Amino acid sequence: MSDPTLITLISIGVTFLFMLGVPVFLVIGYWVVGCSFVLGLTLDNMGAELLNVFNKGFALLAMPLFILTGDLINKSGIARRLSDFAYACLGWLRGGLAMASLGACGLFAAISGSNSATTATIGSMLHPEMIKGGYDERFSAATAAAGGTVGIIIPPSIIFIVYGFLMNLPISDLFVAGIIPGALMVVGMQVACWIICRLNGWGILIPLQLNRVLKTAFGAWLGFFAIGLVLWGIYTGKFSPTEAAGVTVGFCIIAGLLSHVITRVLRLDQSRTWDKKSYAQQLVVEGFTLTQIPGITMRSAEITGILAPLIAVSVVMQQILSLLGAQQVIGDFVTSMGGYYAVLLTAMVIVFFSGMVLESLPVTIILAPILAPIAASVGVDPIHFSVIFLVGASIGFITPPYGLNLYVASGVTGVPYFRLLRYTVPYLVALISVWLLVAMVPDLALWLLPESR
């Protein structure tokens, strides 16, 4: 049997395993091992490449730290306070609570860097409140899923770290480039949310009161400080992304411990009410104790244990794809589309449809090394393309049949997966519109970058 036939059979086999729900790491791993034997590569080669990835992967240290940050801010109560501030600002608009949940997703993403953590945290907190406020439960769950898409765009971003590592780009520049596009994604979804809520009459209006805004802003100062600390440190060059992640973890631990002590001492009521006449929240006992930190850390370590081997084995996968000439074939196809805009649009279409069946990490690992050099060859700025690529990958979180955020939202809200799909359409339209805008206007990604770049 010829080598191409064997590789085709191996590819069909691992695709079948993927459809059965086998973890992506094992699917890619089986494919790498099988193709290595066919091509005459030794397992020593694969082992050496895997070790080499981690030996030169200082930037990857930021990944587990930002994952831990997401868990810490959830447990510390910072996420809840940020959502309260967002509602105080937007509750006077029709659909204000839903819009506030999208704003809270953006604020949470600015500390955690994770899409699924953003969806799970904000969805579990605000879905019950939206149901009480008269929102359709399907729309509420879809809103949490859509809001989570900004988790990998607004810095810090775990996937930007991976992209920068793979493409040898400065991660701090990638973080800065994601600020404006991420904010536009939030605003675009809020506009779509406002239109849908206005058409359906959903939401309980509360008056816009300066004292309420200031009170909730003061209550959320720890979250604002954490966001400012990360962005200031990276933008000014005081911290590398890895150092910023370490500083943020330290800050969140201190904030969580202090929150627990303060709320315990004050004996705050654990009830939480929302009504038509007033916005009233009695704070729960928040934070965590020293004895709870190992458990929080272990959960973050489990997620890192899934992501890190996948990144490593993907490097070997890229090596094999190069030997097979796959990158050349795809590159020739995209390049044949024509000039700047034709190549850019073709790459976006490939990313979009890939995101429908794969999570953003495999999409980035497989396609970024192929598409980024082609885009650069027609004059697309590498940082600009990274933002275009990852905004497209983030949209895949709410596109069936994969739609990871839809599964997460379904899990935390109890709304069946297929019942969410109808209400994701307005958010998809908004996100695709922003995506096209970012692609056509490079300054939206590049404007905040240092002039010395």
C-alpha cells in the first residue's frame, strides 16, 4: 500500500475518532504517530520536538497563570461586582441587564483571557436574574454564550499567547492590538441585544442614578485595578505578558483573601434581589481562604494539562504537514485568489468554516502557520492578520455544530443546546460585521501599538 493511501486511511480514521468525541489531543497525537511511521520518522524525533517546545516556551508560562487568574477572580467575587457596575450603567435601557451581561463579559475577559470561563461565570450569575427580569431563557443563555467570544480577544488572551508563540510575534503587541477590536465586539453585540429586546419588550428598566453608578464602581475597584494593572504593565513595557500574569495572580490571591475576611467580619446577608422600583444587592460572603487555594490551583492545572500537550504535539504536526506538502497546496490555493483583499477574504472564509467544527486552539495551531505567511506576502501586517484570524476563530464559539460556548452556556443555564441556536443569529450578524470592519480598517488593530514597533 502506498504512503499517500496509508496517510489517507489514517486521516479518515482519526476524523472518525474525532466525530466519536475522542479528545483533540489524542486525535492529533494518533495522526502524528501514524504519519511518522509512514514517513519513516522515529519516535525519538517526536520526543525531541515535544521537549524542545517546552524548553523554549517561556511565553507559554503566561497561559496557566491567566487560567488561574480567571478562577481566582470568579471565586473572589470580583466578577460579580463588575457585573453589578455594568448593570448600574446600562439598566435604564431596554434590555439593559442583557447588555450589562455582555459588558460584564468584556470586563471579565480583560482579566481572565478565557472564553469558556467568561461564559460560565457570567452565565451562571446573570441568567437567573435575566429570567426574573422577563427575558426569554433561550435568549439569556445565548447572550452568555455570545458574550464569551470576547474572552480570547480582549487582553490578556490565552490564544494570543499561543499564536504569538507559534508565529514568533511579540505577545505584548498582540495584546494591545486586541483592545479596540474586542471593545467593538462588545458594542456590536450590545446593539444587537438592544434591538432584539426592544422588539420583544424584554427587561425591567431602572433609572440611571449617578450615586448607584459610583457605588457599584467603588465596589468593583479591585476588578478595575486588576484590568488596569495588566494593560498598563504590558503597554508600557514594565511587564512581559508572563510577568503580568504572575503579578495579576498575586493580586487576585490577595484580593480574594481580603474579600473573604471583610465580608465575613461585616456579616453581609447572602440574599440578592432585583425589582422594578430599585436596584438592591446585598453582597454575599465572597473570597476564599488559604485552604481553598490548592483546590482552585488544581482546577487550573487540569486545564493547563489539556492545553499544553496539545500545543506541543501540534508543532510536530506542522512538521509533518510541511513534509507532506499540505501547506504548499493550501498556500497555492489561497494565493491563486488574487491580490490583497481576495487573499484576506479567502483566509477569513477558511477560518470561519474551520471554526464551525474545531475549537480555536486547533484552528490556530493548524491554520495560522499556513495562512499568516501568505497574508504577509500580499502586504497584510502580521499583527493585523493575527487579530483578523483570532476574531474569526472566536466567532466559531457560537457557530454550530461545534460552538463550544453554546455547550458551556447550555450546561450552566440548563437550556438545551439546540434551543439556543435561534437567538445566536443576531449576535453572529453583529460579530461578523465587526470582523469585516476590523479586516478592512487595519488601524482598528494597529492604532494603539507603540510607534517604535
